[in-house]
Amino acid sequence: MLIKKTPDILSSEITDSRLYFGRRRFMREAATLALAASLPTRLLADKPTWLNNISPSDFSTSEQPNSYSDITTYNNYYEFGTGKDQPQHQARNFNPWPWQLKISGEAEKTGTYNLEDILAGRAMEERIYRLRCVEAWSMVIPWVGFPLGELLKEFLPTSRAKFVEFVTLNDPSRMPGQKTRVLQWPYREGLRIDEAMHPLTILATGLYGEELPNQNGAPLRLVIPWKYGFKSIKAITEIRFRETAPNNSWRQSQPGEYGFYANVNPEVDHPRWSQARERRIGAGIFAPKQETLMFNGYADQVASLYAGMDLKRNF
Ligand SMILES: Nc1nc2c(c(=O)[nH]1)N[C@H]1C(S)=C(S)[C@@H](COP(=O)(O)O)O[C@H]1N2
Ligand SMILES: [Mo]
């Protein structure tokens, strides 16, 4: 289909973000004309209201962001295939709207909410964060999102809420990778409540000023910039406040290789490879690897969360 192909062709040439936004607007208009009869209303509308006012964030890094093409064609998202180039294709026809978000567990307000209602009128920020995968590659991504803690507080967690668990949509008919057993579905993640409340932890609803592409976790994904990428769970459909520590999918699958904390740490190697250096996606195959920074460069903000802990044991 013509319209679905357009982003790939355009994004490969994009370097300047203003050019990018102009083209995206053009594409939206073209999509409205061409597919008015066949697309759900949500997709046809101009930007969703919550993407109309995005302010830059003081938490952003000053590093140069990766291109839109890098960010949307090199993905880890096993619900849509285990290859990095698969999610862009296999998630193409996934329509996230309407989306339900369930809030459960140790909070005064629980229930199932319409995500559009949760996002409507909410202030969004652009936060340019490094993403460091456990596989020793990295990217810099201009996320659009808002602090997770801000949302969590609205549900009035009780004093028993010591941890937060996140669950991805479980629907093999819409997520073909869930028909295979590479992981136990649905994908799950967890944070300690103080990690979840930390101002660097965000829920992302977009990138490069636009709605989150499906392959990056539409409509809602977590971004925790000081932890390995697998903690940043995509397509979140449930948030549960818990008294006890939840397990997380990669730790459940290979507990010797993946821990609960998963803090980026150049001194603690993965059992099968070093974590001391990283390869920046898009830098070119001859570019030298760069040193990985403790807590992915966010040590000043987050090291105090782990004061007194043995980070080799709590990896
Ligand atoms: N539901 C779900 N979330 C997920 C994954 C996944 O397979 N399923 N992969 C994780 C991993 S390993 C990484 S590195 C990041 C990649 O995010 P990106 O594709 O937006 O760069 O998503 C994380 N979130
Ligand atoms: Mo990852």
C-alpha cells in the first residue's frame, strides 16, 4: 500500500528535524485524502491533542539524536519477530487504538481506563535520552512523554506499594511473535517504587514529535534511561502496584544473564560478553566503539537510589 511505504522512503533521507516535521504533515494530509474510507478515525485526525504542545526537557542529553530511520528500523520487540529488522514490517498493521490501560493492586484508585482519556490534556515533554541495549549497542532518541511518577500518584498508591509491575498486551492474533515460545507471554517488567517515581523515568507516547511508531511500542511504553533497554517495556496494558518484587520476562527466561535491576554498568559484564563499550547505531561500521558510562551517563541523578548495594550481586 502506497501510504504505508511512504515513511520508509522519506525517513531514509531525513537529517533535519524541521524538514522531517514538514514532510510528516504532508504525509498526514495525503493519508487523509487517500484512505479516508479505510482507516479508523484516530489515525486520520491531525496530531492527537496530547502531541500539540510539547516542551523541551532539561533532562535531555546534548548528544545528537539518531535518525528517525535508525530508531524505527533497528528494534527489539519479540512480539513482532526476533530479528531487529522484523518489527518495522510485522507491526505495520497493528492498530493500537482504542487502548485500555488497567491499573491494579495496592492503590486506592484502580480500574480500567481508556488511554485517550488518560492522555488528553496532559503536558508532554521532548526528552532526548540515550538507550543502551544489553547487546552493547546504543542510540539517542528524542522521546515524547511524561514522568511515570506523575501518573502513578493519581491512583493514590498505598503504603504497601513497594514495587510496580508492567504488562504488555497479550494477543497472539495481533502480535504474531506471541505464537512462538521465545519468551513467556505477556512480556512483563518491574521497578522498585522509588525507581518508578524517579523523574527520569517516563512513559513515552511519541518520538520525533509524532505518535510512537508501532515498532517502538505504541501506544505507550516505558523509558528508563539508566537501565538496559529490556526494562523499557512496550505496549503497556496493565500497571500493577505490588508489595512484593515482580519478576521480569528476561530474568524469568535466563536468570543467570538478566537481573531485576539491569542498571547499565560497564563493570558488570553479561556472562557472554563485555559491557564496557558500546556501538552507536548509525555511526558507521568503521566508527570506534565508545566507552559505556555508569548508569548510562545518568549517575549524578540516580546513583543515590542504590547507595550501599552491591551492584555485582544486584545486577
Ligand atoms: N513488550 C516488549 N517490550 C520490549 C521488548 C520486547 O521484546 N517486548 N524489547 C526490549 C528491548 S531488549 C529493548 S533494547 C527495547 C528496544 O526499544 P526500541 O526498539 O524502541 O529501540 O525495547 C524493550 N521493550
Ligand atoms: Mo535490549
